[in-house]
Amino acid sequence: MGSCASGLRLSASNAKPSEVASSAITKIASAEDEDRRMRILAIGLMCATMVCFTGQDTCAKWLSASLPIAQIVWARYVGASVIALIASRPLSRPAILRSRRPRLQLLRSVLLFCSTTANVLAVRQLQLSETATISFLTPVFVALLAGPVLGEKVSAERMIAIALGFLGVVIATRPGTGAFQPIVLLAVAGVVCNSGYVLATRKLAGADAAQTTLAWTQIAGIVFLTPILPWVWRQPQSAFDWLIMAAMGVFAATSHGMLIVAHRYAPAPILTPFTYTQLIWMIISGIVVFGQWPTTATLVGAALVVACGAYLAVKERRGRHIATSVTVDVDPKV
């Protein structure tokens, strides 16, 4: 037995350096391939999320012609809650509802409720392409809020990109002209709330399971709207309206579930550029469902906002890559 062990040690000690290096390279390549697959999956989930967000906004705009806003938002939350409960199965797994950061979960839920309410109010009066353009300020606000919230330094280049992003929204919404609608200001406020929601989602990605975060997401909407529902309820006019309400809830739960999982598989700078695919779907939905063609000003403003958001994402990605490289170079274990 002892001679056998000695033989194994001798064999290991006699291993050629080239074989050891080859084994290490193989392991690194395998890890990189796995990371690449996870990132591709995350990108696919993000693109699918944008389709679901478009479906959610389309349903909300359709229902806003005949139903109160509070009822529409409540229906969205109820439908999403049912899907979330099915996905998390809290009755068989009660531990899934326990969060390591319950206060942040509640804050995230409230921020999403405020963002959702503002967005539904906005889509009732604005074109889907216009609300999409305004919503693309989210990465701009995330970059702006990253300083006070995450302690990240906001460089002069980022501030210029942020200013140009706001200029894009100004071009698209045309304040000071007859085309401007005050509801735009509420839509921007909703984007600020959504930016806080995104930052909270980032922080929670490493603290709680995706099912836990999805279950907590719906709390604020249910708690705030259910008590007032008897005073605002209006009977839907047809079975089709009921179907649209149910579809809106499915879109909401599916989109936020995929968003949570996507952020687990890839960092935000990788995913952010793909959020702009929503503009394509919003334009198509606006034309096909509502017969609304975007104006030239909207398209120009949207292009500027998208360019600024994409620049910020690339800038953050490069910054993280450099930081990682520096960490590897100075690691005394290497």
C-alpha cells in the first residue's frame, strides 16, 4: 500500500511542466466557455424581457381607454403575483420567502410600484415609442445615481453622456411647443424610480435567490391598491378585456423573473445595450395595435438617448475589465 502511494506521488512529481500548464489552460478555457454560455443565455433572457415589457405596456395602453389606472395596475400586480407564487412555491418551501435584506426588498417593491403607476399613466396619453424613449433614460440615471448609492465615481465623460441623454429626451418630447405634454414629467419621475429599482436588483442579486426576489416584488402594489379597489373598480366591457388583464400580469411576472435571472448570469454592462431592442418592439406595437407612427423628432431623440446609454454601458464594462486585470496582476498568489 505504501509503495503504491509512493508511486503515485512519484508519478505526480515527475509530471512534465508542459502537462501541468496544458491542464491549467484546459481548465481556464472550460471556465471561459461556461462563462460565455451563461452570458449568451443572459443576453437572450434580456431580449425576451424587452418583448414582455412591450407586451405589458401594450396591454396597459389598451385597457387605459376604458378602465381606471389603479385597476389596471392592480390587475398587473395580481396576475404577476399568481405567476410568482407558482414559480416560488412558498407553501412547500416557506424558506424561499425569507430574505437576507428585507428592507431593501421592500424598498425595491415600492420603487417598482411607483415606476409602474407612472408608466401606465404615461402610456395612456403618449405613444409607445415616446414612453420607450423616456424609459431609456434608466441607464443614464443609474450612472448618475451610482455615485451616491454605490459609491462609484462619476467621471466628466459620464456627465457629458448623461447630459446628452437628457438632450435626446428633450428633442423627442419637444418642451415649449404645442407637441409637449406635461405627462412627460411624470414619466421621467417614473424612470428615476425604475433606476432605483435596477440598482436595488443589482444589490439583491448576490443576496437572495431569484424566486425570493420575484415573490417580494409584488408586495407594494397589492398592499397599496387592494384597499381602494372597491371605490375605483369598473367592470371590464368584454371577455377580451379580461384576457388582456390576465396577459398583462403574465407579461409582468415573466419579464421581471427573466430580468432577475439575467442579472445573475451576466453583469449589467453586458446586458444594458440589449435593453434598447425594446424600442423596435414598441414602435411595431404602436403601429400595429394603435396605428401610431413615431415622429421624426421622436426617432432622432431616441437615437441620441440609445447612443448615450450604450456608451455608458461600454464605459462601465471597460472599467470593470481594467479593474479585474489590475487585481490579477497584483495578486501575490499568482
